[in-house]
Amino acid sequence: MAENGNKGWRGTPLDMGGRLDPYGIQEISLEYDSGDEDVFRPRLSKEFGSYELHQMSAYVESLTASMRKQQRQ
């Protein structure tokens, strides 16, 4: 993942361009502007599998859509 100075995230959840290796991911952390943080870890193994990462990307997509909707209101 690439981050710029304002902590903005750019890229795709599974960036195969060489910057992010989808293998060996043991923890996913989401930090919000409020300072809150959500940490996700796999329950059945040490690392996330491809299906779990796919589901996480769907969750992050729905989360961002919800946040955008709240900002418009």
C-alpha cells in the first residue's frame, strides 16, 4: 500500500503490482479519523486466505460507501 503525507490510501486491496504481497497477511488494521481502530485477525489459521481477503475487500468497499453517504448528508 502506498501512503502519502495525509495518510490517504491509494491502490487496490490486492495490489499485484509488486508493492503488496497478498501472502502472509496476519492482521488488517483500519484506522479512522476519530482515532478509533479496528483490527482483524484470521480465526482458523495464522494468515488470511484469498477468500478472507476477498471478503475483507468487500467489507472495506461497503464501509467506504457508507462513509461517503454520511458525508453527503
